[in-house]
Amino acid sequence: MLIKDKKENICNHLDIVEKALPSKTTMHVLNHIFLEIKPEEITFLTTNLEMGIKTTYGKEVEVEEDGKVLLPPRFIDVIKSLPQEEVSIDINIENKKIEIESGSSKFNLTGMGTEEYPVFFEKEPEEDPVLFTGSELKDIIRKTIFAVSKDESRPVFTGVLFSIENNTLSVISSDTYRLVMQEKPLSGWGYGDGSYIIPGKSLRELYKLLKDDSRVAVFPQDNQLAFSFDNIYFYSRLIDEKYPEVKGVIPQKSVTRCLVNKEILENTLNRASLLVDHSTQAANIVVNEENMEIKASSNIGIMEEQLSLNSKEGEELEIYVNVRFILEVLRVIDKENILIVFSGKEAPCIIKPEEDESFLYLVLPIKIE
């Protein structure tokens, strides 16, 4: 098999599939890149069994002889290191020897046969998939991924729930200390109601591949969710657990409601984060008649700052919250003002963008003795 192509083209596709290579594995074969060559088509494929990525291209590339081989892990580093733009890759299918030439540089590598590789096959959706633009799907991921748990002992919370009911998509993530939920109407989805828990790790890698103008088809395949776009087929294994019912923990009554400028609050909390106690990350929020006071203290020192409220309804209130949890949600809200709803000193508080009922963030308070 012979491939002649520009280094940039090859690197672009290797960058895509590299995201599904395992960081650690006892299955040596998974460290390799699956390569298949057909007339006018080159396919690179990788999987770590949690997710898989396939990218196909090649109409503009010179190829000779069909075949498939496993490229060694170092292949990616070799291609990226080549001195010239033009690259020639000559693969002997019989002995799996790989000869790479670029300018005066020449490499000889040894590949493997593909017999033991867990190749996955791109399938066409059986029903109508849901279609997103890349920017829409990136926005969904960006606004939920930060709240997933890193605690592997409770796998369900390391994923993001995509729940579809009555043509409405609810996307939920939680680490049990906070919860984020956003809802979007769907059209064209042909698979009926269902729930899919996607590992946060998979969504982070998918996010890196999406372009704003991508047109993404999303559909279930067995115990996986597939994403097809830009000659890329990306699948993620689903977490096989039932996501806890979370809507019941959202308070239905409030004692205090504040409308505040997001940027001013974010800047104030950033300053408070410099002096919060490292172990608790606790900042004290005091809501008065016309303003909000932010306080932070530790063995380093004390910080206090007041900021004006756009509006306030209800009682005066004092509460302690994790300053990092509040900052992380403020960074993904795009509106100028946010609504903070308090249900009591020891009850969860809710943060929403102004005049936007499609997004909700809930955070538990910190109990300070």
C-alpha cells in the first residue's frame, strides 16, 4: 500500500483519532491506529472501548493497492516530526513493514495485523436522528460538563444524562453537590422517549472535534450513542445505570430572589476566591435590602465587598456557598444579568440567566458551625 499526501492532511486526521487512544490499557493492540485503504478512500480508526473515532478522507490523495494494517503508536509522532510537506507512506501488507519518507528523512516502522483489533463499523441510523449544528451541541456540552463528578466509585454521576421525553431534550449533570439542567425542544427525533448517560470524558473529546458549522447527526446504536459529522464517526459507550430522579430536589418556593449583573458578581467572587479557606472554598453571601455583601476569610486574611442589586424580592438572608461552584456556572452563562433564588439558609439556591427558563443551576449551601 502506498499513500502520497501532504503532511498537514495526515496530521489533521491523526489529531482526530488520537483522542480515542487509551492513556493506559492492558490490551496492547488498542495503542495502535487502524488504517484501511480503499480506492479514493483512507480511513483512520481508534478506540479505547469507551469511545471510538473514525475519520475518512482521500479523494484528493494518491493511493496504490487496497489493504489494512495497525500502525504503531509512534507513527503519530513520526509524521508530526517530518521536515517536508510532502509525505510518502509505503506499507508492505505481508510483513507489516512501514516505510515513511519526507524530504531527506526516512523512517522504517513495524505495524501489526488487524485480526485482533476490535474494529467498530459505522452504522446508518435506523430512525430519524436529531440534528444539531456544531455550535448548538458545543453549547449544550459546555454548559453541563463542568458539573460532572470525578468520583469513579459512583459512575452514574461521572456522566451527563441526555433524556428525551415528549420531544423535549433535558440535559443534566451533577456531582451531588450541585446540579445543572438545560432543556431544548426537539424535532425529527424518531427513536421515541429514552435516556442516555454519556461519560463526561467522551463528551470532552467530542467537544474538541466539533466545529461551529458542523452538522451533527445524533442517534443510538445498541449500548452506544453515535455522532456523525464532517466525515467523522464518533461513538461513546453509555453508562448502564439509572440516573437518579433529580427534578424533585429543585425547591418550588423561595424566600429571596435577587437580580444581579453577572460580570460584577463574577469579578467580586474572583477576588473572594483569593482568600477563601482552601479546604471549604466557602464564601459568605449576605443579602440586604439594596445590596449583596461578599465575604471571605482564611489564615491569609479577610475580604469584604458590596455590590448593588438590580432588584430584590423577599427577606434578607445570609448563606455560605462554595465560591468555585458559583464561578464555574457564571463562566458558561451568556446573559448580562442572572437571577439567584434562595430558599433558605440551609436550602439549595438556584441560579438562572435572566428571562431564560431553559437553563437552571442548583448548588447546595455549606453548613458552617
